[in-house]
Amino acid sequence: AAYETGDHASFMRKEMLEQPEAAQRVLRGRLDERFGTAHLGGLNLDARETRAIKRVKILGCGSAYYVGQMGAALIEELARIPADAEAASEFRYRNPIIEPDTLYVAVSQSGETIDTLLAVQEVRRKGGRVVGLVNVVGSAIARECDGGIYLHAGPEVAVASTKALTTMFLGFALLALQLGRVRDLSIADGRRLIAGLERLPAQIQEILDREDEIAELAGRLADAESLFFVGRVRGFPVAREGAQKFKEISYRHAEAYQTSELKHGPLALISPDVPTVAIVPADELADRNVGALHEIAARRGPLVVVTHDGVDLGEVAAARIVVPRNERELDPVLMTIPLQLLAYHAALRLGHDIDKPRNLAKSVTVE
Ligand code: G6P
């Protein structure tokens, strides 16, 4: 049967609402509660090879690149392996050093993005090992990799990626668990993370159920010509993805910044016409983040804060979107969901084509 929007106004909305199920699918059969680990047989890596990995380099484009940054943080935190993400479109042009003890990870919804595919080929040509986190089964990138995991998000049609991103994040969490448990991650921490992963689908649903409230805030942001998305450490890739999505479909100028760097430049641009969407989880940086919100409020910049219950914003006048708490390592995926809804409802209000934004393609298959 043809893949249709059904009763939904757009594929993007349909795909956002499918996220709890997609999250369940990517986790299904891969969690091992007894040993506090994940089983990703398709990686084709045994425990000895896994322990030999000295570094992880993640390659992807667009939103896949930003989720790659979230994934790098997960791998560093859980597996304590130095990890970073790089735009696949840049990678091969700087004659990258390919190391035999680095695990390269290609991340792609379509599996057909030419920049990511060529990056994979460059790594393999020079003897590196690449695994894929790919949604489309049998796609070019999946075939080119030495191993990998499929994301099982189901078909994604809207240019603005939603459910594929969520499954990418969870794919990285599984990878981090598996890498971590043959190294320093304790069984207790492994089990803590597994319990957190199992709570996620219902928590995603809780956020989606508050669509009306988030739509109302999106209406206030839609009229701004320019806005900031800010976060720090774990929250920064969330801000980057939020800004990306907002740009893609609302055509507003949305710039992501590290909250900590605001005072080193862009604070000069904050005014009543320039709203900021701030990512403020209840983590070790909450107080510092709230300090930055005071700086924005003092310049009368409108604020939307994506946060947790218990974060005290003090006197700051801000609209709050409170997301459910999970294990802190998993905060980014939950904090991304309201940003999808903000972008979607801003674009809807502006009357844009949600699924096919101007100048963009779902997958870029030519250089
Ligand atoms: C295009 C799309 C982006 C997407 C990127 C990577 O640029 O417009 O939304 O994130 O490709 O796509 P992939 O299929 O590799 O995840």
C-alpha cells in the first residue's frame, strides 16, 4: 500500500507522532538487562576488537551530523572513549588521518547521502573500519560499511527529519552501552541506562501530548526574523538541531550558540525582537545556564526555556517547556522533541510547505 499521511496534515506531523513506536523498534531485542549491556551483532566486532578501539569518529550530514554530536557525547560519557562528530561533507577534503584503532561511524537516514557515502569510501580506502547507523535497509551506505545497525524508524518522507533522528540517538546509546560494558562501564550503570531507555518511549509520548501548549509558544516565535537557540555541553547539539529544524521549515534565521559563549559576542544582538530558545536541563550546569538567562532577560530578549521540573529560573520572565526527567545522559533526545514541535508549528503558522521546504531535498545524492 502507498505510504500516505492518513489523517495527518503532513508527513512531518505523522512522523513526529510515530516517535514512541519508532523508539521501541530500535531498542527491541537489543537490550540485555541481566548484563546491563546491548547486543548489536551486526557491528561485527568482538570483545577483543571492541576493547582495542582508541577513538570514535562519527560522520554524517545535516541533522544526522548534529545527532552524531549527541552520540559522541554519549560514547565519551558511557564508554570513556574519546569521540567526536564531523560533517561528512568536509571530512574527505582535509586529507584526514585514518587510524586503525579508530572506529568510524557513518550515520544516515537514507543511506544515500553522497557526502557521507564518499566519506565512508575514503575511510575504507585507507584501511579504516566503518560501521553504519542507517535507516534504509540495503542502501548504499549500509552496503559499503563493515557492519552496522539498522534504525527501524520506518519510512521517513518529510525533509525535516524527526523519527529517524530519535532512533539515531538511541542507536548511539546502544552502541555506547556495548562499547562501555567491555571497558569501564559498571553493570549497575548499564542497568540504570537500560531502565532509562525503556522509559523513553512513554516520555516522548508525554511531550507529544502537550502539542497545543508548544504550538502556542511557536506562534510567538514565528514572527521573529531572527532567533537564537542556546545550550551547553550535552545541550549544545540539541540547540544546533533545534535551530536547523527551525531554519529548514520556517525560513527564519535561527542561530545555535553555546550558552557559555553568548557573553563573548552575540549578547550584543539580544533585544525584544530576538527571542532565545534555551536548553536548560536539571544537570550540573543548571545554575550557570540560569545565570545566562538573566543576561538575556536584562536585555529584554524573549525566552522559551526547555527544562526540567525543579530548575529554578528565579526572577527570569520566560515561557517554560518542562520535559520529563530521565537519566541525564539521555536528556538530549527528550529535549529535542519540543524543538521539532516548535519548528513545525511556526512553519504551519507561516503557511509554508511543511514536507517539502524550498531549496532542500530529502536526500542529497549528487555532489
Ligand atoms: C539532507 C536533508 C537533511 C538531512 C541530511 C542527511 O540535507 O535535507 O534533513 O539531515 O540530508 O540525510 P541522511 O539521509 O544522510 O540522514
